[in-house]
Amino acid sequence: MRLMLHTQTPLVYQPGDHVQSRELAAISNVLDSEPNIVRLVHEALVASGAKPGTGRDAPTAEQVLRCLVIKMTYGFSYRDLEFHIADSVSFRAFCRFGLADACPSKSSLQRNIKCLPAECLEAINRILVARAITADVDSGRKARVDCTVTETNIHEPTDSSLLWDCARVLTRLANQAREMSGLAFDDHSRTAKRRAIAIQNAKTPEQRLELYKDLVEVTWRVREDALRLAAALETSKAKMGLFDQLAAEALCAEISHYTELTTQVIWQTERRVMLGESLPPSQKIVSIFEPHTDIIKKDRREVCYGHKICLTTGASNLVFDVVVEDGNPADSTLAVRMAQRVTTVLGMPPRQMAFDGGFSSKSNVEDIKGLGVRDVAFSKSPGIEVEEMVSSRRVYRMLRNFRAGIEAGISWLKRALGLTRCNWKGLEAFKSYVWSAVVTANLLTMVRHGAS
């Protein structure tokens, strides 16, 4: 007879026999077999000032790493990550939380995961690459290199929107300083917002120019008010209690940071809009929230706002190495360095390397072959004979087709592992995010090729 309710709940739940559960179990075996990985995570947490394993719900170093893998694999926010770890038997088992254990909160997860720097994750990736080669997931004899762009979490930048961002942020900070210092100031945020909207709807360049002049003047006034309140707060700090003093110092530092960015935004707006100058990308700021953002123009196609990353992968699409570039350097200047780095990662030079046409130059062929690489192929090689690069035309065609496979790997990283856009704040966090995606991708690649 079918019962309506279970009469007894089992004492221990086991993960179900599902493809994702089996995949997580295989990843768990890989991590268990490399104890140095957990040691690196623990050292990074301790160096950051965190105390893993202490506090009401602080996770251990092992749990932090496994929570990061779950987050990147399934694209969870920290709020979703908190829920799914608490709710899913498979996730709890993978992250080593017992049925009676309290799962960490979203703020605890965020605080601990952000403590892992890019250097730690890069070291973890090198351990995984070495294990993958030992397990015959990849031979390491062939490598391919290409570049892509990962965007930062900013809105489409315009001069008017940047000025409005400066005005509203400084107004918010000035309000906080007013509450602490007791001084009054004029709130110009509504005026700034109206001017920014009017600029978008202006019908003639003359109307737009006058509105820009007004918006610049309003933004400058907001900046001066914020600096005045910060100076008053500095003066009155001595009369405050310890907690209020620390809050005042933090607020003054934040005001100083954003007033410097506001000065730069006003300066570039005056030169671009009022003087008609064309500024190089290195002199532009496209976000006051992510000021490290680079302007990346893809050939003659769209413009992206983020950072250029250079990837080296193998025949299995295992990611050997990744570099977050500063600015938008020409691909031809990156080829030799990427070959040197992959030689260090693998412990030996690959026998064959394939590059996109933008990396090609005769000096690059000579320098890369000087590292011990036998065949070097560029998909487009103006001015370079095939015989100078590889041993035969058949090998060249094979390497040219092999290089095209990295496009699928990059597409997978962007679609499945969030490498299209980084939601973490700051340059160091951006690098950590990229390496987190790479480490997770390599774990998935290894278990899908049978490594465990």
C-alpha cells in the first residue's frame, strides 16, 4: 500500500546517482588527491587576516575553495550560493558540510572567497595542469594562444553619465559628512540629473554644449562642497569617540578618492566636449566605480570596456595559462612572453604552438623557436614563408586548424563560466575572478576526460 507520508526520515542522506552528482564527486577526488591545493588556500586566508574555521559560521579553507568551485560552475550569486549549499544534498556533501552543520551566510561566503588572490589561484592552476598531464588528459606537446576581452561591471560610458555619477556619489557622501559634522550644504543632485537627461535629449550641438557647461559647473560645485565638509570632519574628529573617529576617517578617505576621480572626469569632459580634443584611451576614465577599466577596440569592430586577457590552452582545451593585460597591447608583443610562460608551467617547451595572425612576426618565430618549440604557426603569416615556421605545409594546415579550436574553448568559458563579464569590484578582484573561472574550467575538463 502506498503511504501518503514517510513514517521515518533516514539518518544520512547520500547524493543521488545523477550526472552532476557524479561530476562533483570526481572533482572532489581530484582536490583530495592534491593536499597542496588546500594548503595554498589556507595560507592565502591567513595572510589576508581571515581566521578560517573560527567564528560562528566561518568555513574552513577546504570549504572556501569548494564553495568557489560551486559558485563558478553554476554561476550563482552569493545569495543563491548560500541557499543552494543549504538546500542541496549534493552541494553540502561536495563542500564538506554535515547535515547538522550550519551553512555560512552569503556575507561570510563573499568575505572568504574574496580573500583568495590571483597568485594563489594561479598556483592552484599549475598544480592541476601538472596532474592533468600526468593523468594523460593533455600531453602538453601542443599549445595554442589567443586573446579575448572580459568586461567590467559598468554601464555604457558617456561624458554626461560620468558627471552625473560623480555628482550623485559625492552628494551621498556629503550627506553622510553633514550628519557627522552638523554643517549644511546645498544639494545639487536633482539639477545635475536634469542636466544629464537634457543632454541626452538635446536636438542641436549648441544646446548640448550649453548644457554640458552647466553640468560641469554643477558637478564642480558638488565637489567643492564635499571637500569642505570633509575638511570640517577632519577638524572635528578629535572631539569624537573612537568608533566615530574611525568612521570619519573612512568617510574622508572615500570623499578624497571620488573627488580625485571627479576632477579627472571634469578635465576630460572639458577637453573632449568643449575643446573638441581627441584623447588617447590611456588618458580616459570610463567609470568612477571601476577606474581600472581599459578601452579595448577589436580591430575595426565594437569597443569593449574591461580588460584584455591572453589564454594558452592545449589539445584538450585545458587552460595552461592566462594573463590579464594592462591596456590594449598589440598581439605581436605578447607571443614570446606567452611561450615563455607556458614553458614554465609545463616544465618544458611544447613541441608545437599555434597563434592567431595578429601575433605573427619574423622575430617572434625566431625567439619562440629559440625557446625549444619546434613548429610555430600563425593563422595568417604575411611576409613569412611556411617553411620558416614549420617543417611542412601539412603540419602548417594541421596547426592552423588546431588553433581554431581555442575559439570554442573561449566561448565555453564565456557562456558557461561567466568570463564574459566580471561582477567583482576592483582590479585585483578582477584578476581573481578570471583565475577562478580558469581553475573551475580545468577541474571540469579533467573529470570529463576521465581524471579523478
